[in-house]
Amino acid sequence: MHNQDTISLESFSADPQVRRKMEFAYDKGRLLWLVFLAQVIAVAVAGGPLLPDRPGHPHLSAIFCWPLAALISLLGLVLLVKAARGKPGLIASPDGIYIETHADETIPWRSVRDIRRYQRKRADQLYVDLDPIAARTLTRRGLMRWLPRALQGRATPAVVSLKLLRADPDWVYAQCLEFLAKNREQQALTDGGVTSPPEDHAAPVFDLKGRPFFTYALIAVLVGIYVAELKFGVVPEKQYAPSTQTLLVLGGTFRQRILQYGEWWRLVTASLLHGNILHLAFNCFALWRAGILLERLIGWRWFAALFCLSAVGGSTASLLMNPANMVGVGASGGIIGLFAAVIVASFHFPAGPLPEILRMGAVQILVPSILPLVGQTADGMHIDYAAHLGGALAGGIVSLGLLKAWPNNRPHPRFGVVALISSVAFATIALGSIWPVSQLRAGYLGDPFVQYFQGQYQRAADDFVARIKLNPDATPYYHLWRFLAQTRGNDSQAASDLRMAAGKLDQSKWPYPVYKLFLGEFTPEEVTAKATNNDSLCEATFYVGEWHLLRGESAEAIPKFNAALLSCPKTFMEYEGAQGELLQLSRH
């Protein structure tokens, strides 16, 4: 027995040759549950950008999350309308099959090639395979008609969710098969006992043989580069994690270095670096998942090109959207772009198990990677959602073009040579960056200020003296910094060396009063009073801060360093010194 609310019988006849019309209504309870679930998800997605930052200051991912939330909410409202209207979701009759979610018209059985069923844990779907010519004449329903043609799918299988119907799925499937079989019999009788096979239209060809070897090779490259980060770091790593200074020197994105110094190669190198082992492990796992889903479908050339272009897109978004003082690294932009490409590429195939598997596999990683549910990791490393968003957009845009270059009779998209050229260009830039990176590293390691703030005081003191030959006009200041390094390093010669350097100065000129401060002959107030212009005043403020710091008076030193940071030109040693001291003090 079947519930009378589920099925209506029309044109009932005692003649067994005449089949009745069957209408299968929606399960309103299940539809309302999906409506509620859609609204909850929409609220969560819309609220995601507000979590990491202060209330009223949404995360930059809002430009993606809020339209997505609106779309999810709209889909929920569409289901609500279906529940309210009470129209059947499926009608099977001698004339054909009507699928409420697919097209406005009843599809004649002559246009139906086959009916299949796909079942899994949470899905039970009926696939009605249509003749491609007939499918193109149908008027798509709902939001599908507004999508670009490339994203509407091929429309050759019409899909019905049997779980949304208020009927036994097995029985619905059996009845549809029976209608189709009966129509085939009638066609055979009409055609004189001979049934002509439908015109053959080639379905998309794909090849999933082999292994994703490029994915494995790329994972090996990322691991090798991470080992190089630890080996060639400019600051000793902690817990096998390179320092921020190391990531900056080795090629992380940093706005000033890219825009002011023209180091555009960082848009490539940043995507090959990682901040710690956990960061690397997560990205390698996600890359492996993307490779399993996509590489064999589109071929390694297009897979490599998608990664490279998405990586550059992610680095560009990170550069433009993140704070100017943030160093960005990680392959996540390229990897997220691959998952976006998986979703777009799934529309190359007719509705069925394969595109469903592709989309579900991609969504499981893509959506959490874009929603800013966590601002930073346990070790304080910020998650670069800007790179994730930029990579997703770049991957999606490139893969839309890929669909146009992918005919049905080819297992992979065309123009593989073009894709290979883009990957080779990416690799060439990455290899070419080795020279500027090596120069930056050598300069960084030879910078006495770097040595000073790394605690290498004796080496810094020697290099400050060596700098005198390069810039004789700054000799008085290099002697002051040598004194600070010697004092920090407990060098007993610090005071005598400073006194000897002071004896060579013109006592009527600046910065002689600073020497007298460190030699104990002036007070901070007297030094400040001797400053005759803004430059000497900012220098006096900084060195008074250093005087307090040498005496262990950090609370008095911090305001002085902050004042120097605001008043000193960025080209002054004192500006760099104030930055370094404040950073050191913030770590204690």
C-alpha cells in the first residue's frame, strides 16, 4: 500500500495496456528541514568574516563569503517555495516524464535513452539520460537558467533526488523503468517491430589510469625547499620552524620589498615556502587530495599550470589585501585554486557519480579554507585567507577557459603546450630568484644591526667599525653603536673605546653630547637640551632610551623608542634601532 497523499491516479482504465499517470509529491518535512539547514549555513558563512577581527571590522573574505551566504539563503528560499506550492516533483505518464527541478516541459519517452539509479550513504538519485539534441531544446528551471552555459552542465541526464519525494524510492524507480519499457514496446510495434537505436552522441572521454606523478613530484619539491629554509635560515630556527626574518629573506611576500624595490619574483617564491612543519604537512595533504581528484582528469600539464597561476593569484591577493607589515608564504593559494578548478571541471561531465564525487571532494577542503573561522594557529601564525581567496578566484577563472578547450572526444583539454609554457615560466622565475635571494641573505648576515639584535654583540661591534670605511660621515654614530654592542656583550673595553672616539670629535657639534651621556657626564635632560633641530632631537630621544635600557629601566625606555619611531626619518640608524629594540622588548 502507498500513501494516497503521495500518488494521484488519473485516466484509470481497466485496459491493462493503458498506463495511468503517476504524480510523486515532495516530502514537505524533508524540504523544510533543508530550508532550515540552508539558513543556518548561510548565517554561519556570513558571520565567518566577523570572527577573527573586531566587531564591525569584517575580514576581507567578506567579499566572497557574503555573496555565498546570500546564494545559500536563496537556495533555501527556493526549497521553501517548493514546499508551499505543493506541486509534484516528478510525474510519469504514457506521454513522458516531467521533472520539476529540471525543465518546464514534459520530456517524451522517445527522448529518454535510459534511466539509472545512483545510491550512496546520504544520496539516492535517479538519472534520466536524455538525447543530447532533445536536452538542448529544454527550458531549464530555477537558478540554472541564469548560469553561464558552461556551468549549466550538459543537461543530458536529468537528476531527481528520490529522497525528496514522498514515496518509496525503489517503487518510484521501478515505475519509471516500467513506463520506459512500455514506451519502447509501443515504438517497436509502431516501427514494424524494429527499434532504431538512438543517434550516437559521444559522451566526454576521460582517463583515470596511472598515478598523479606530478603531484608527488611537487610535494617532494615543497619538502626539499622546506629543508633548505632550515639549512639556510638567517636566524636559528625554533622547533624546526624558520623565523619571520628567514622567510622574508628567502622570498616571502612583503609589500615594501615588492612595490618599492621591484622584487616581483616574490609572488612566485612565496608560494614555495612554508612557516612550519604543520603548515607544510597540511598543504602537502591537501595537494595530494587535489592531485587524486584532478591531475589524471586534465593531465599533468594543465594541472601544473593551474597550480602555478593560482599560486601567483594567491600571492597577489596576499600582497594587496594583507597589512603592509605581514610576510606571506605558503602553497595554499595554488592548492585552493586546484580545488576551485575541480568544481568547475566537474561541469565538463554529464550529471552522475563522477561530477558528484569531484564536487564533494573539492568542497570539503575549499569551503573551510576560505571561511575565516580561525584567525591564527596555536603557535601564533596567521592564516592567510587573502591568499586562499585569490588562489580560488584565479583557479576558477583559468578553469573556465579550460572548459572551452576541452572537447568531448579528448581525454584532456587542448593547448597543453600553452599550459606547459606557463609552468616553465613559473619554474624559471623560481630558479632565477636564487641569485637575488643569495645576495639578500649575504647582506642580511653581514648587517651589524641584524647581528646586534640577534645577540651577536662582539661580531656586531667589529662590523660597526668596519662600516666606517664605507660611510666615513657616519663615523660618530658607528662608534656609538659599537659602544652599545660592547656594553651588551660585557666587553670591558667599551667605555675606554668610547672615550677614545669622543676625543676625536668636535665638542661643539652634535652628537658629542650623546657621548657625554654614556660616559656619565651629562643627564638625559642636558642631552635633550643640546639638540638644535628635529633630527638631533629624534636622535637624542633614541639614545636616552638606550641609556635607560642599559640601566635596566625598560619602562622608561619604551616611550623614548616609540617617540623616536615617530620622529626619526626611516633612513636614520635610530629609526631602525627603535624598531629593533621595541621588537625585542615585546618578546620579553
